[in-house]
Amino acid sequence: MTKKEIVKQISEALGLTQLKTKEIVQKTFDAIIETLLSERRIELRNFGVFEVKRRKARKARNPRTGERVDVEPKYVVTFKPGKEMEERVRQLDKHAGGGSKMQTVPADEERDGRQS
């Protein structure tokens, strides 16, 4: 789903113009970003927590050449879903209809919060 599709869905549900809804959605996203920059954490009840964390410097390998490279430390945004979101997503197993476009994440990556 894209931001445009979200705007369309909300504007239809609330009877607002897509232009006004787009402005509201963008202001919401901007507020989340600004809060992450200033406070490094934002908790949205029943949704989840976004947090800025610093990744340490590390050694990695260039997949094309196999050459070892140094990866500088950097800031990343992490997301931990809230209980309500977790529960609703788990319900997908009970309601899945086989023809899903879901990507499967290996258990170790899921636990570590990584995806390939």
C-alpha cells in the first residue's frame, strides 16, 4: 500500500477531500520524523514504538567481491509493534487464504528484527 492509497482510503472514510487528507497524513509523518530527531523515540499507543538507535562500527563483506570492508557507526530507526498490532497480525494465520503475497522471514532474522 502506498501513501496515495492510504490518503484515498482515509478521505473516502471521513468524507474529506484527498488534498486535505494528504496534508493531514503528511503532517502526521512529519511530526513523527521531527519527534524522532528531537527525542529519539515516539510511542503510539496500540500501534508501536519507533526509536532511534546507534549501530556500532563493524566489519562486513562486499557480496560481489568478497572483500572485507569497514562499516561506519550509524543511526537507524527501529520499530517495535504494539500488543494490538501483534495480536491482529497473528490472526492472519487463522484467516489466511493460501494466496497471500507475504514474505517469509527466517526465525533468527525475525527475532533480531532483520529482514533480507
